[in-house]
Amino acid sequence: MNGLSHTPSMIHSAYSQAAASSMARAEANIGAVSNDSHIKQAAMEFEQVFISQMLQHMFEGVNAPSLFGSGAGSTTYKKMLVDAYGKEMANAGGIGIADYMVAEFQRNQEIK
């Protein structure tokens, strides 16, 4: 099977699985590691996924034929673009979820 025979739904499914895997790694890092750098990275990954999910819902009603066209891969590439937006937004400072999560985990570690 060559790379051209994949359907958009297969690519979308694989991309969704990759996002779920990233989320699972973030949860594992938060629950198992007390190292601040691991906590910060896990919180940043969570914020990236969170922002991407918010943007995905926001872009559902947007029709941009000039950018994506109406081909079979347009849905997949639109999702990839929205995920890239989420990652860039989180890396640029995000909406504060990662900072809040890091502070809470640090506070909880001090209590224990």
C-alpha cells in the first residue's frame, strides 16, 4: 500500500490517535514525575491540545474554499492547520492554563 492510497478518514484517524497519545504522555508526566521541567512540558502539551480543540470547534463553521478547496484532503489539512495554530498560540504564551497547572502541581507537592 503506497502513501497515496490512504483515505482522508484514515489520515484523520491517525492524526487523532497521535493527539490522544500526546495527551496520555502529558497525563503520565503530570502524575508520575515531580521534576519541574517535566511538569512544565506536560502542562504545555495539555494547553496545546486544549487550545487546538477550542479552535477546531471555532473553525467548524468557517468555509474557506480559496485556502483548502473542496478536495478529499481538505478536512485533514484543515485539522492539521488548526492544531498548528494551537501549538503556536500555546508556545507564544497561551491562555494561562499551563502556568496555572504548574502552580497547582507545585503547590500540591508542597502539601504532601
